[in-house]
Amino acid sequence: MKARVHIMLKTGVLDPQGEAVRHALGSLGFDGVNSVRQGKVIELDLKDGTDEATIKDMCERLLANTVIESYKVEIL
């Protein structure tokens, strides 16, 4: 089975990479981009029958810094 984990900085947490992308887009002539938030996607290839609670435990313990990041698990 496969799972995809989407990880983003929580609202209110400074995102310097997103701000750099927003600035670069403006420099390239793409007006109207008010903000950019950058995140990451992790794809997991797991043993069949792995439950979503186990994947959430992986996120809580290693994949996401839950102090500043939120995550969403997608079973593929």
C-alpha cells in the first residue's frame, strides 16, 4: 500500500522559503502573487494492512515537526 503525507508550516509561522519564491515570482513579472507557503510531500510504500494510526504515529514522531507544522495523510 502507498500513503502520501502532505506537510505544511502552520498558519502564523514565518515561511522564508515561501517568501523568497513570492519575491522571485514578482521579479519575473508575475504580479498579483500575495503570498506563497512552501511545504513538502513524503510518499511511503508500506506493508499491506498498515493502519492510518501507524502512519500518523510516524508523522508525530519523525516526519513532521508538529510544533510548527501540520500534516495530512492520504492513502493511495
